[in-house]
Amino acid sequence: MANQVKSEKDYSQYFQPPSLTDAKKRGKEEIAVHYDFMIPEDMQGFGNDKFYMIRTYGCQMNEHDTEVMKGLFEQMGYQATEDKEQADVILLNTCAIRENAEDKVFGELGHLKGLKAQKPGLILGVCGCMSQEEAVVNRIMQKHAFVDLIFGTHNIHRLPALLKDAAFNKEMVIEVWSKEGDIIENLPKKREGIRAWVNIMYGCDKFCTYCIVPYTRGKERSRRPQDVLAEVRELARQGFQEITLLGQNVNAYGKDFDDIDYKFGDLMDDIRKIDVPRIRFTTSHPRDFDDHLIEVLAKRGNLVEHIHLPVQSGSSEVLKKMSRKYNREHYLELVGKIKSAIPDVVLTTDIIVGFPGETDEQFEDTLSLVREVGYDMAFTFIYSPREGTPAAEMEDNVPMEVKKTRLYRLNEALNEYSKASNERLNGQIVEVLVEGESKNNPDVLSGRTRTNKLIHFTASKDLIGKMAYVKVTHAQTWVLKGEIVPEPLQMSM
Ligand code: 5AD
Ligand code: SF4
């Protein structure tokens, strides 16, 4: 019963343990695409007068999965709430990329234990990447037995049925599929604001040695071009101003099609013709970034001149141990090609410091690469061992203090380049998509340039959700300041 305290648990009925070993097996079996999703009849209206709350951790893929789950909840009649006390269902959509992401979730579960004791009818669920790890599922079963529901990344569409099981059964409901599922096309999505995410592919086959994603998200599966294009056209019709195409490795788009020759460059070339002011994509793998894609991006229009191109390390030896399948020279050659096709391109990246065995010299190679490329921004991380990945088995003789110093030095260098690159914009007029009031001052508006730089300026609130033109007057490391100007006759961007 929904409001019965869960006691004596018998997990066997539901437990299909996720297995990292099984997840590694890449089968040849076809991935089917389904267009006939419906909320099961007995769950329609199940959420009437009830509230749901989803807390999302991690990347944009997770944010977008949350939009899908919100869509499912609302089709069942649930309403959204941000108030834990009001919620009838709370889901934690989790991230497994580094240990600190997981610690946050376990911390939150600790806080929610009291709420669950006060309100036994509350359904508390854990989903997302952590649910795909067997060690996490075991830990929740042993130490957080008050959790009602665990489901993984491949069966989000099963949420209505799983909720029903969780509401009517005493035992913890666990449904995690080790192998990826099919592509379900017509799931509802609850999007807000003027920017939208669109999945173009799921999963990753790269198996970088430090990374858990190929295990938690399964093998690469591309959505059919006509389905992606139809979704982008519909979002354009609804007035969205910016679309970000999502995939763990968008450059591998289309490699899994055996009936058509249609890759990421072809997709971008078709999306370019759709009337949406800005198209972005994330995230790229340098290995699959081909010349055709560069040629298409150089056509600009709604394809913005910002590329996030994770490098991870500037040392060819470390890149080899990471199994990134390119070396420093290949990466720099690719950057050279991109810069000659799009001279004002803004490049950003991801970097890991303190990979097992990284020497001072190898770290210096990263610093020199950062200088050579001239990134405008980077996400930087200390290596975090992930159980089940090859790097977790490698000997790591780099003390944590050394890793922290490297991270600090890297960030200092990046901040310097970021400020210098922002200063070059002083006096220029930039196109800004106005997002809303600035966080710290409601009299100031906040927006983003085509290159995704944050800019603050004073203007009428009527501009929120629209494009504006702003002259940069002051450049800081993380934010530009400027003043509104009339639309120039010719924009150089
Ligand atoms: N430790 C630290 N950083 C990691 N990333 C992925 N796995 C790990 C790990 N085990 C970083 C990479 C990736 C970004 C999303 O997270 O830089 O590009
Ligand atoms: Fe992880 Fe590498 Fe795949 Fe990116 S490309 S998701 S870092 S395995």
C-alpha cells in the first residue's frame, strides 16, 4: 500500500542487478525505434492532486532526461513542486562521473531519510547514471533501505509502470537494464525558457580508460535524421531561440546507421537551414571531428562559432593511457584546421589533472597546450577513480596535494587567458540572447553572446527572450559588461 511503512524487504522479485561487465558487451543486435509510446491506461490521472519533485545532478544529458520525466509526470496528472514537504514523489536524477558527484547524492539521501519517516506515503526514487552501477545499488539496498524505487538510464519510459509498482508494493522496486534499450521517440518533454536541448544520439563507444559513461549509458545509438529534424523544426515553430544538440560524443552521430551514409556534418548542414537563431552542440570527441563538419560549421549562419573540444591532457603519453585515440599533435592539427576555417572561433575544453602516474613534465605539457590553443574557458577536474574502469586498476603514485597544486596552476593559467580573450572584445558590438535579470541585480539584464560568454547590461525587460546588440565596455574573467546599442547594419561576429 502506498502509505504503509516498508518493512521486511524481499528484493528478489524486482532485483535485476546492473552489471558493469555486462554493460561492456557491445552486441550486434539492432536497436529498434518505437513511435507508439503511451502512458498506460491505469496510470492516466494517477497523479491528479499529487506533486512531484526532481533533483538533477550532472550534465546536460541528465537535465534533458529530467525534462522527459517531468513530461511523463505531467501526463499522469502530477504537478511540479520545489517543496520537499509538499512532494508525493521525489526523484534524484544522479551523476556517476566523479566520486564527489556521488557523495552529494548519498548526502541528500541522508537528509531525505527523516522526511520519509514522517511521511511514509512519499515515494523516494533514485535514477540516472549512479543506478547503473552495481556497487551503488548494493549500497542503497544495505544502507538506505527506505528508498522505494531505483531505475536506470535505459528505461526512463517505464517510469509510470515503476511508480505504480512502488506505490503498491512493500519492497524496493529496482529495474536497471545492463544493456541499452531501444530508442523511444515520442516521449513527452517539459521544456522551459527560450533554449532547448535535443538528443541526437545516446551512449558512448569510446571507452576512455577513466570514464564510467560507456557503462552507464550503453552503446552509441543515433536517432534517425528525420526524427531529429522534425523535433528541431517543431521547436523553431514554437519560437525557441537556441537549440543545443546533445550526445556523449556527437561526432560519432550516424556511424551506427547501416542503411544510409549520413553523419554529424550532414545533420548540421540540414539543421543550418531551419529557422532557429542559434544552434550549439555538445560534446565533441576530437577523434571523430571530420573535415566535412568543419566545412559546414564555417558556413556559420545559425551555427555559432563556439566549439567545446575536450582535450583531457596535453601529453601524448597520458592521452595514450587514457585511450583517447589521438595525440597532442593530432589535436593541435585539428585546432589549426578549425581556426583557419573559422578564425574567430572560441574554443573551450575539459581537462583532467592527476591521471594515474602523471609526471610533472606531462602536466607541463598540458599547460603548454592550453597556452598554444588559447582556450576561452575549460572545465577542469582532478582525476577520480571509477570502479570497473581500466584506469581504476592503474597504479597511481601522484599524491593528492600534488594533484591539487596542478589544478590550481592550471586554473590560474586558464583565468589569465580567459580575461585576455574577453579584453579583446572591448569596444566591439556583440549579438546577445537575453535570458533574464542578472542574479545579483534585478535592474541589470543577463544574456549570452554567440560564443556563450555571459554579458550584463542595462535595458528594458521587454528584451528578455529576444536578441539584442550590446557594445562591450568592460571585460572581466567570467563576465562582460556592456551597453545596449541599435542593431548594426552589418554584424561581424
Ligand atoms: N575523473 C575526473 N574527471 C572525469 N571526467 C570523466 N571521467 C572522469 C574521472 N573519472 C571528466 C572529463 C569529461 C568530463 C565530462 O568529465 O574531462 O570530459
Ligand atoms: Fe567518457 Fe570518453 Fe565517452 Fe566522453 S568520449 S563519454 S570521456 S568514454
